[in-house]
Amino acid sequence: IRRCEKSGFYRNDGYWVVPEGHYFMMGDNRGRSSDSRLWRNPATGEAMSFVPAEHIVGKAGAVWMHWDEFTSLPSFSRNKAIQ
């Protein structure tokens, strides 16, 4: 998993060890998602990369309204159920 520094650019030289009972969240657009690689505690600025299992309350069921990279409009071409 690539580590993201404050600059917002993903780097290839970091490794993440996910603690037992936690999850590392990845967005569906790996290169541009604001996911576990970017999350920080707003009060301290420290990384908050892992989600405790007890904080997960549901499961994704569908892909909806994907935004194409070069437009400001959503694309419905990828809408589908997640199995």
C-alpha cells in the first residue's frame, strides 16, 4: 500500500501494518481517493489510518455515480451491485 505524505502525492516507499481488529479503508479510485492513506486527527494532525472493527456499521452494496476524471459530471456507466 502506498503511503501519502502531506503534499497529497502518493509515495511508493511506505508500508502499513494493520493492527488486528482494524481495517484499512481504500476508496474505489485508488489514485485520487481521500481514504485511510490521508486521514488525520483534526486536533493533533496525527495519522488516523485504521478503523476499529466495532466502528464499521455496514457494507457497501453498490457502485453509484462514478465521476470521470476529465469532466465535472457523473458517469453512470459503472453503476452496479457489489457481490
